[in-house]
Amino acid sequence: MTAKTTHLDPEELHSNPAFTQGVIAPAARTLYVGGQLGTDSTGNLFDGIEAQTTQAMRNVLTVLAVAGTGPEHVVKLNIYLVNGVDAQVGYAASRSVWGNHRTAITVVSTAGHARPGTLVEIDAVAIIPE
């Protein structure tokens, strides 16, 4: 049996093709992806919001794949951006990697991250289909 999520988009709330207002996840094994930065396998931090977002999303996808799941099973993304970065550039970069997989998303503006130079950090919650 494959676990299937249900998106909730009430007419009373703003609708957007990039996200859904809520996700119902059936009883399933759950994966919590820790905060991913725009770093490669050697720890090299990419420059700029576009490159960091692209790499952070790739890192999320890598963790999902290793767990046997994918972006279509993500029920929540949290994206933490440093104050002053162009969120639209980050959004476009994330869509180029993530595609059209809608999920519940929270975007938070922060004063900074634990690693100096980090402009974006992304974590996720996903179900693992059986």
C-alpha cells in the first residue's frame, strides 16, 4: 500500500500554485530532514542565494531519496532566509530543483544562521511510502 497525502486548499484562504494550506498525511513512517545548507559533500558553502538555495534543495532531495521517498511525499518544508536576501530569487532557484510538488511551506526571515555566510537553511518532513 502506498501512503498518499491529501492537500487542503479551503476557498476561504489564499490559493497559490507553489504551496498548499494544509496536508493530511496518512499513518505512515515519517522522515524528518534536518536543516540543509547550500553546501556540497566537502562542506563547501556556495555563494549567493540562488546557488545556496539550489544546493540546499538538492541536499533535501538526497536525504529523501536515501530514505526511499521523494518530494511528492513531503508534507512540510521550512525555509529560513537571512534578512535582506531576495526571496524571489531563492523561490525561483528552489522551483528549478523541486519542481511542482506542492506542500505546506513556512518561510522565516532570520538575523543569521549558525554557520557564517549561510543565507538559507531548509528542513522538511516527509512520509515514507510502504
